[in-house]
Amino acid sequence: MSELTLSIIKPDAVAKGVIGEIVATFEKNGLKIAAMKMVHLSRREARGFYAVHRERPFFDSLTDFMSSGPAVVMVLSGAGAIGKNRELMGATNPAEAAAGTLRQRFATDIEKNAVHGSDAPETARTEIAYFFPELDIVNR
Ligand code: ATP
Ligand code: MG
């Protein structure tokens, strides 16, 4: 049974020129791209996306970073896509991320950590809907 999750290649990774390497990692590990677009979030859009974190001390800095340049938002599909994507990303803090994970390979620090991935089915649904109308998600 296929599952959907939202992935974001954050502005730090886009600036480093590693979109291709990140997408290749997903494809090599059995995740398919079901939707994809380039976005440059406004501060307001970034704050909306990360609203669950609004009480955290890093909220302003995080949302400034997320609106600092272009990002790539994708819907990934595959069996266990939510967990598989989290596994490929590695720990939030790249200093703790396992060797070979996307954050170990490409992150700068705990904030500028290259990628985002939904953490549960309910957040996947709301995060996907934040960026993509149902009709823009291909069936694969
Ligand atoms: P994401 O939600 O982006 O997939 P995550 O689930 O591993 O990452 P969360 O705890 O949900 O991490 O935090 C969301 C994002 O906020 C992190 O990816 C990171 O960019 C930023 N962040 C988390 N903790 C910190 C921190 N202590 N200082 C600065 N930024 C942080
Ligand atoms: Mg999270």
C-alpha cells in the first residue's frame, strides 16, 4: 500500500546546488515523485507552514530562513514513504545524523538542515494540502 509524504528541499540545499543529488537519493531508495515545484515562500507562508512551532524560541529565525530563497516542495509516494523519508533525512541536528543521510551529507546546522519531511500521516495530509491541490498529485 502506497503512502504519501511532503518533502521540502530547503533554501540552504537549493543554494548549495544539490537538488539533483537529493532527488536521486529518493528515487534510488524506492520513493517516487508524485508532485514537485519550486517555491519562494513569503515570511507569512513560512510562518503558516511551521505554525505548530510558533511557541519555539527558533520560530522567527526558522521562518526567516525558510523564506530566504527558493525551495523545492515535493510529494513523495511509496510503501512506508513517511518513515522511509525520515530515515533518509537523518536526525534534525546534522551533528547527530547517521553517515550517508541527507542531513549528514548536505545540512549546515540544526536550523539550515537541508530537508523537511512530514512526521505522521495526519501532518503529511495537511502539509501536502498546504502546497498542492489534489489534482496536481499524480497517481503512481
Ligand atoms: P522537519 O520538521 O523540518 O522535517 P524535524 O521534524 O527533524 O524537521 P522539528 O523538531 O520538527 O524537526 O523542527 C522543525 C525544523 O525547525 C527543523 O528541521 C529545523 O530546521 C528547525 N529547528 C529544530 N530545532 C531547532 C533548534 N534547536 N534551533 C534552530 N532550528 C531548529
Ligand atoms: Mg518536524
